[in-house]
Amino acid sequence: MRIFAPVGPADHDALRSGAARIALETGRLVWGVSDAARAERADEDVEELEYDALQDAVFSALGQVDPRMRALVLAGDVPDASLADASEVGGAFGLRLAREGALVIASAHATELDAAAAEVDDTDPALLWFDASELPAALDYAEAPLR
């Protein structure tokens, strides 16, 4: 399943090395379009649902970074069987890693605004897309303070 994982401090070393995968610990909260989420919104296109799941991950990431920093979210794939429902804490697209595994990274998405500016903006945060081969650059971009 394609999931969206906010980047945390433990992910930085792996991203700096340019690794195409990172370890995900059991219990980690991520977002994705589960069968249950798809069933609840059966009339919507999967791409629209994935966009909504990505935005949920972005809002979570914005709450975890210094207000002067941009948020960074990884998109990638894990086996469906490694995920459990976490909608009670993550909303309709909330999932939790049921067992330790590795995220095969497809891309990274960084907010254009820092967390403080994104908080006062009433639209979905605009995102920049980075290919998996550009992970060190994505991390540099996200960590560069805007003020």
C-alpha cells in the first residue's frame, strides 16, 4: 500500500545517506488509503483519496517541526499486512505499523511554507515534490529556516 509518513528525527540519518528505504518501527503513525477508507468514499477517485491522506500526513508533520521549518513527508510502499487501523487518532486515513518494516521510498513532499506560516493559511499546504534520489536535498530544503 502507498503510505505517507511524516519525517521524524530518527529518519534524518537514513535520508542523508540517500537510502531508498527507511526502517519503520512498530506503532508508527502513517496515513494511506485503506480498504475501509476507500469503502467510505467509494465515489471518489483513488488519487483524490491519496491526496487527502498526504495532506493529513502533512498537517501531522507541521505539528512536529520547529515553527520556522518546513514539514517533510515521505511517500512509499509497505505490505498491506504490516498496517493496522489508527483512524481513532489519525482520522479516516490514519494507519499504524503493526510490525516493524521498511518503507520503500517513492518520493518526498516538503511544504513551501514553514510551519508557522502554514498554520495561519486556510488552504491545504502547497508541496514541493522530490524524487527518491533527491532525499538529501529534500531534507536540506525542509531544514532550512525561513526566518
